[in-house]
Amino acid sequence: MSGTTYLELSETGGGAHKFYEVRVDGTEVTITYGRIGEQGQIRTASFADHDKAVKAAEKKIGEKVRKGYAPAVKGMRQRRAVSRRQIVSTRSTARQAPVLWRFASGAPAFGIFIGEDHAWVGNENGDVYTLTHDGRVTGRFGLPDSVKCIVADDFWIYAGCDDGNVYDLGAKVPRVAYEIADDVDIYWLDIHDGVLGVSDRKGGVTVVDHEDEFQWSRPANGDSAWMVRCSDEGVFHGHSGGVTRYSERGDRVWHSDTVGSVLFGWQERTEVFAGTSRSRVHRFAKSDGRETGVYVCDAAVFSCATSPDGEFVFAGDNQSSVYCFAADGTRLWKLATGCGSAFSMQYRDERLYLVTTDGSLACVDASPAAVHAAEQGQLPQRQDIKAGAIERVEATAEVEIVSHVDAGEGVVVECTQEGGRIRVHVVSDGYNRSWGVQFPKQIRVPGARYLVSEVLTSASGSFYRARGEIKRIR
């Protein structure tokens, strides 16, 4: 075998629409894969001789054919739109919320995370911006496709992307941390101690571990699974049929119905919250699925969040309004965003941060005094922020190469071939060398050593997680 093999998997009804190309050139095998009509991701591997390269290529092709891929002519099928939540432009009739500042990201935005020092926003152009809490832009990452969501897992920040990958944003450049199965159309994701949960268009949920190895998958009684939340208690999965809790091994623990399809999910320490298409936010006990509260809005709920332990419950509807409720269900206020409907939101330190249909990241003063003043028509002077000419740092599989002498401080890890997988272990003194290391997938080369800024023990105490900059040692 030599030359190029091009395969496609295109399912009807909005299913998978992806390509897989394998090219053999001497001792090198180059694989390009992604959504049909897009550039895709590229990966190249070198082998000892041409025969071994051919065998590796044939193995990859066989795996894809067994999954339903078939030979095709490149360019015959066109790019298919990725499933996205419907964008509405209805304007709220409520009084204006006290927006302190608003950042225009440039495209409708789903992804948000508000950390101790920075706010993160990701949009449909694949841009991820970081800002200080007072609205100053500090960074910009570029991903290959639309950002679905941004989640935090302890020190680590991840972005789910419509190219089917999950990117680690914890260093100077984004790197692929997880590759989702080809037949999964991501709607939402969450990560807890390196374990990734993915909810999808068909209503299913899939769980993979820190090494990106499949753990379990479950279909749902409904479809359009917009909610997945992972924690020590297991996985909480929301879809058109309600909310289901699974154990860490995938056993169903409980199921609770909701009024309308679940469009967003939130979790606190002992409870989960589900916003629905029938204008409700449902509150369930994590332990047994018992409903402990219902919060009624005036339109379909696109997003929800809470203050710590659910003292206050916030919701954003599809008519550009935001709400605040007391824990007992009493509606405290309803105000207009002034910048579209909130696709996602997060509360922190008496501020409610929203990412919206018009691409804004808006910071709302949610303190009682500011809300009371807004209800009287007294608003703060809003600061409008633009990105300017800040450089976009693209996702890459390239890595800086340094000599051992110039490597500097850090922890040395090594890639080894173990069966059909490339594993990573720490070789520096003071670490358990039998433990694996969670490490970016696309830069792994068997036999290579890397210098990592930090290697931290996972919360479960069974593997390590790389954090910060990565350099390959010559």
C-alpha cells in the first residue's frame, strides 16, 4: 500500500458528517481527520520502515471501516451546519439590568468560566478571550471551530469545540486533551478529576477517563442532551426526558422528570439545577433525585446558575431577560440584559456574568442595592470593551525543542509505547513512576522526553496531571 486513502462517514438526520484521510509516504503515515468541508486536524507518525508504516495505516483504515466509514471522493459532500441552539432576537420588555461592562467577542457565545483572577468567554468563531474581572482583555486563543463550552477542573481550564476535540487552555497555546468519538455530536461537556462526561445530540452520555479511554456510554429516554455535570457522586445527565443520575461506573441511580426539555444544567455541592424549554428551573437533591424547588420564568430557560449552595437562583430566558429567585422559589427580580439572550451564565462575588446571542460577555452588578436602583431606572455607566488587535494564539501540536542543559526547571516525563497506546510516566526523582500522566495527545512521541512546568497528583490519588508549559528535550 502507498498513496492516499480517503474515507467519509455521513449519516442522515443530522448524525456524523466526518472524513478520515490516510497518506503513506515512505516511512511516514499522515492522518487528517475532521468534519467534512473543513481543514481538519493533522497527525504524522514515523516508523522504522515502509512495511511497518503500511501496516499501521491499514490498521487505522480498518478501524474506521468497521465504524461505518467508506471510500469517498473528496469535495463531493459539502460542509454540514453543526447543531446549535436556536438564536432568538426577541427583546425583553423588563427594565435594564445594571451592566457594569460589556465585552463584544465578535460572534454568538456559549462558553463561559469565571475564575478567581480571570473571566473566560468562547464564541462561534473559535475565539476564547480572557479578561480581568473589571473587563480588561488579557489574552486570546484560537480554536479550529465553534466553542461549545468552557469548564474548569481544579487548576485546569478546558474548552469543548465543534471539531470534536476538547482543548486544554492552561498553557501559552491550546492543546488537544481529549478526542471525542467520531459518532458523538457534542452538545455539552464537563470534567471532574480528569474524567470527561459528554452529552450529545442524540440524547446520550459518554464518559472517558484521563487517558481519553472509553469508560461507558448510555442512551437516553429522550434526545438533545444539553446538560452533563460530573462530580464525586457520579454523572448528572439532562435531556428532553428529564434528568438522570449515573454512578461513576454508569449504573442508573435515579431519574426525575422535568416540565419541558432540559436546555441547561448547573450543580452545587448537594443539588443539581435544570433549566427547561417550558420556562422552569428545577432543583433536585443529588442523593435521591427528590425535587426541592421550582423557579418559574416567563419564557424558555436558556441558562441558569446559583450563588454558593443555591441561596439565590438565576436564570436567563430566550427573550433576553435575566431573573433572580430566592431559594424558596420567590421571584426577586426580572431585568433585561440589553445584549441578547444568555446562552450561559455564572455568578461570583455579587456579580452575574452572561455570554449571549449577540456575542457579549456582560458583567451585571447583582448586589441588592444595584438591582433596587435599576428597578427605579438608575443604572451605572456601562463600559463597552472591544478586543482590539490582540494576537490570536492558535491551537497547535507543535512543541518547543530544547537541549537538556537549557531545559530549565520543571518535571521530566517520558512517552513509552505500551501495546497500542502511548503512555506517559514521570522520570524525575520523587514521583511514582508506575503512575500514568495526563498529557496532551497530539504531541506524544514514543521514546521522547518532555519538560513540564508542573506535575500534580490527581484528586483520586491514582495518576498525575501535567500543568503549564511543555518543552521536548532533545
